[in-house]
Amino acid sequence: MDTASLLIVIKAILLGSPAQSYMINALLKEHKLTKAQSRRLIVCTATPSFSFMMMSLAFMTSQKTALIVFTIHVLNIFILLFITRKTAISLNSPSTATSLYQAVSFSLHTMALILAYLLIAASLKSLLLIYLKPLSSPIQLLMEFSSGCAYYARYENHLPYLLICIGFGGFTSHLQIMGGCKESELRYRDYLKFRLCHIFFNLSLYFIFSLL
């Protein structure tokens, strides 16, 4: 991975999922990344944004908890990148500069996609909570990570739940990524496999940290 690719990873961490996947998919469309490279970056960097971790999550819990969760997730990203190092990444030089119109259009299109899938998932979640009320806890855990974090933040031992919730990313984010990144030909089972790996490494790192 070259310096330019490392900067993409840092941008992905700051942007968070699903915006990071749209940025990576845009680089694929511009032929700066191959399909295999874009798939690697999407599955390895799918995590909530820095602002969510250090502001929203800190407000729900505490600054210390937010810092622990963010640190674990950053370490997790680089563990996944190390595991998938067989797919080398070298960002190709851009052939043409992006105009202001293209940048604004891309941003609006991205926000529209995120909002559309968010509304679909929110409607589905409301129906599930009505008809499957005894399963409200796992529904909160799996459907949407921000509301899931708010739900589990009230638990006394909430950190493992937060790590599972954020590691999984929520079906809302899954829909947004799979719907907006078709050019990468990312299969959902592969994406889901990495989300489960993310949860496993999250809990493993949490266990290691708790022993220190």
C-alpha cells in the first residue's frame, strides 16, 4: 500500500460508513482503483465516522468509552488490511481534475442515496418492533448502529454491546453500501463475513485491553 492509498484509508476513517464506500467506489469509476482493490478498502474500512465516535458516542456514554471504541476500531481496520495484504493497493494518478459541478453532484447523489436507504430501513425497523416486540433488543443491535448505540448506552456493561453494534454496522449501512457500490461487484456474503470478523476482533481486542 503506497502513501496515497494510506491517505484514502485515513479519509475513510474520518468519513465513516457508508460515505467512505461511495468515495472508494468513485475512485473505481475514475479508474484509480481496480475492483479487487476497491472491494478490499470497502470491507476493511467500513466503520462509523470519527465525528460519530468522538462526539455522538461520547455524548451517549463518556469520552473515555468513545476513545476506547475508536482506538479498537482503528486497530481493527489495520488488522483487516494486514490480513488482506495479498491484494496490493497503489492509487493510480488522476487523469483529469474533478470540476466543482462534479464534486457537488457527487455529494448530492451520495446524500440522496444515504437518506433513501435510511428511510427504508427506519420504516422496516418500526414494523419489526411492532410485530416482533420480544426481539426488540437484537433488532436494535442489528438494524442501525447509531440508534443501536443509543439503546445499549443505558446498559451498565455497555462496551461489548457497542463494539458488536458498531462492528456489524447495521443493516441500514449494509443496504446503502451494497446499493451504492455495484461497480465494485462486492458480494454481500463477503461483506457480511468481514463484518463478523470485525466483531470478533473488536471483542478480542476489548478482552486483551481489559486484562492490561
